[in-house]
Amino acid sequence: MKRKTIIWALAAALLLPTTASVAAEETRTIEDESIYDVLVDRYFNKQIQNDYEVDSTDPASFSGGDFSGMESELAHVRDMGFTVLSVGPVFQTASYDGRQVLDYSKLERHFGTAEELQSLVDEVHEGDMKVIVDLPTQEVSVDHEWAQENPDWFTENDDQTLALDTANEEVQQALIEMFGDFRDTYGLDGVRLQDSEELDPSFVESFSTAMKQQEGFYVLADAEMENQAGFDAVVQQGVEQTLRDSYRNFDQSLADIPELMQQTEGKLIRVDSLDGSRFTSDIVESRGYPPTRWRMLFAQLLTMPGIPVVQYGSETAMNGEALPESHQILDMAVEKELIDYITNLNSLRNSSEALRTGELELLYEEEGWMVYKRSNEEESWVIAINNSSETKSLSLAPEVVGEGMEMRGLFESDIVRPDEDGQYRLTLDRELVETYHITEKRGLNTAYIVTLGLMYLIFMGFLWIVWKKGKQRKADEAAKQNK
């Protein structure tokens, strides 16, 4: 982590002296989490002995990523402040992404051994994070172990894969028993059901009831759905397309975002899903500048209501218009500026209950200039987003900010105090986001000024002593030469 990130984190901690971290001893709920979504095969390759017919030059082949590699580079995710690691499917599979399951009772040999998966889970827990895996059921391999014994459990897909009939009670029981044992064996914290919109509702309900016998266990959907029954969270409908359209370039309208934010509480919010194209491809198509566009979007994603899900490679502006191009190997040897920015935002979100679950109040939205407030009884924040090509300003009334208060910006170091009319005037340059913490107005810090004065006097005294000693030494040397 760069020094400026450490300094920023210390500054945030000073601004939030009474707010407990999400990683503290209180019980976290799904709304407190932020999820980093990854594919084992595309993260980091450490164990060469499991590289069976690996071809990293072929985007459709296994690339060599494994459990040990993920464990060795776990700091990459942990230091960015994510609280949940989603590792994708890990069962024996015919495809690098784990979807074409061959056998639920075995781990994919390219990914590693049972001992290595357990070591990864233990390391995740050691860092006060949670780990979830994906359960594919609707695009499994035609050579799936169960298909040999129970062909009536499956239907054929157009792409020559098979789908388990989750309305079948025998299938339901088999999946519940299998994954229940898997959960208990490795101490997992949650599961994401792939192709969740295609699953029978009765299966989701019974599966969820069985899995949640473990306290705090999450059952998540991977799709935009209206029916949330049985799931702790589903993907908010329209969130990905709305955010992509709004931030692919400057001077894009943000008019659809306020209504969206009213619907995202308790929902999964994402912009760069692993199901298709990457957001960077939208930016390039619109001739935008990826680092700036991603900064704007991350600021939106990590300060609005909802449970953020960030896909691996988003922090490096990974490109790709379709699978498997959009599933590139993660490049960690990149400029860290965007990674530091995510770290700062997550540090803020983890430290602030108001930013995770507080009330939302839209203060202004017009022509790419949007300002909203997140607050609870303990704290308040104002988020200003200027997604336009010109400087924008807005005056906030005292009843919005509070009498005798000030607004301290954490990213642009802006401090807003009331003017003669008591108004708080925000001014933000083009393509910038600022997050303001509303605090009591601070006068001159007398103790701090006195301390600086004393340090200055001590330093000047030290310089005077050094000068005197130097002068005396020169005089002594001159006296010796004259003898």
C-alpha cells in the first residue's frame, strides 16, 4: 500500500473517531459486506505441478491459477478493503470458469488439493474476511457424474451442456446434501447460485433453509431478479446497464441514477459482471479515458445504497468485449492509483455505517452534476459527483448541513464553511467526485499551534548550537595552525 493511502486512511480515522469499523466485533450482515468476485484460474498461478495441459496463450483454456496462488496474493484483495472473497465454482470441471461441472464430489485438479483449498479458506478467515463459492447447476458437462446414473435428472441445453431439473425433488435433495457436506468440510460462509433466475423457486427455498442452519451463512443470486425469496440478496434490476451508460464518458446524463438508488438497498450492485463484456470496452467505444471513468464509477458504487460486487480486473481497468476475452489473467504489475482509490473508498465505507445502511437524500441532479446525502443519527455525508466537462457549483441550505457545521472533503481536501448568508457552497472541477464529512465547525487548534511553535523553537535552538560548535571548532583549528 502506498504511503499516500496510509496517510488518507489515518485522516479518515481521525474524521470518524466514534464510528466502529465493519471489521470490528459486531456481527456483520450482508448489507455490511463488499464482495470481490474472481475466477480461480485467472487470478495467480503458484503450483506448477497442477498445470495439466495449461495454455495461457489460449483465452479459452486453463491458465494455471490455483488455490495456493490465490492464498499467496490474498493481500491484494484484503488491502483494498473487501470483506468477502467470492472464488467462483471450484468443483471438477471441463471449463476454466468452473461452470461445466463434471463431479461435485471432487475439486478441479487444476485448482489444487483439498488441503490447499482449506488453507485458502483459513487464510481468508484469518484476515477477518468471508469466503463464498458458486454452485453451477444449469450448464454442467454432458459427462457429469450424475448424468450417467440419473439421466432423467437433466435436460439438454442448446450449447450441448446439461441443466439439472431443480423442480425434481430427488435433484433438490442431492444438491442439498452435497453442498451441505461441502460447506461443513471447508467452513464456507456462503454460496452464490449460478443462473439463479432459471432455478425452481421451491428448490431455492428448501436449499436456502438447509444452508442457513449455519448461522450467518449467505445464499446469494447471480442474476437480476424480482423474486428474492430464499436469497439474502439478488442483483438489482437494471443496475449494471444504468451505471455503465451514465459513466462511460463525461457529459452523460445521470438522470436515471436517483431512481435507481431508491431501489438498491439490500441488493447486489455491480457494473463489470463476469457474464459478458467489461465496462472498459464501453469506455473505449465512447472514446473515454478509462482511469477517470473508473474513478467516477467506483465513487458511485461504493457510496450509494446496496452491496457492491467488484469483479476481478476492474481495479486494473481490464478490457474485453465478450467471453473468454473478458476473463483475462489478472495483471497485478499495473499502476496502483486506481487500486489506492478503491482502497480509500472501501476504508471509508467500512468505517461508516451511514454509508453502508444510512438514509439517502437526493440534493441535486442536472446535466451530469449530482449531489446526495447519506446519513444516520450519528453521522452525515454529502457526495458530490461532477460528471460534466465544466466546473459546477451548488449552494446547500443550513437545514441540509446544519447550523455551525462544516464540510470536510476527503479526496480533494476541500473544506466548506457557511458564507455570510449561512449557505454552504460546493464547487467541483470537471470529472471529479468529492465525499464530504459533515462535522462541527473547528476553530484554530491552539494545542496544535503551540506544539508547532515549540518544535520550531527547539529546531532553531538546535541549529544555533550546531552553528556555535562549528564556529568554535574552526577557531580551535585556526589557533592550532598559528602555533
